[in-house]
Amino acid sequence: MAPMDEQAATANRFNELPDETQEFLSQLRKEDISTMKDGLRLVNAIRIVGKFSKWVIVGVLGIFAGIVMFGEGVIKIYGWIRPH
């Protein structure tokens, strides 16, 4: 199947779609389209929250590792200074 011509008129682009896709799209009601748009917004919001959560977790782990390394450094320096 040839790639769809993005510059073609809407009616002609519809004819270039596979038969199964044309049948699916022609059976959609106005409420279905609204639901699909809401679903797309929901998926985008979930992706944004997922990316944010990932970086929060990475940041917290980085801060934890930094605190541990800092504590080990302080203990090592204290060991050098402290008289035996």
C-alpha cells in the first residue's frame, strides 16, 4: 500500500486508508470522538506525571547517595584529626 498523501483533500485521504480503518472511523459517533480526545489527553497527562515521577525518584536516590558519601567523608576526616 502506498503511503498516505498528507496534502490530499480529507475525502481523498480517507479513501487511501485500509478498509478496516475506514469501517471503524465511519462507525464512530460524536460521543466516541469526544471520549477518544479525552483519552488522549489522559494518556499525555499520565506520561508527563510518569516522567516527573522518574526524575523525582532519581533525584531522591542521588541526594541519598550524596548524603551517604558526605557522611563517609566526614567520618574519614574525623578519623584523621582525632587523636589515637
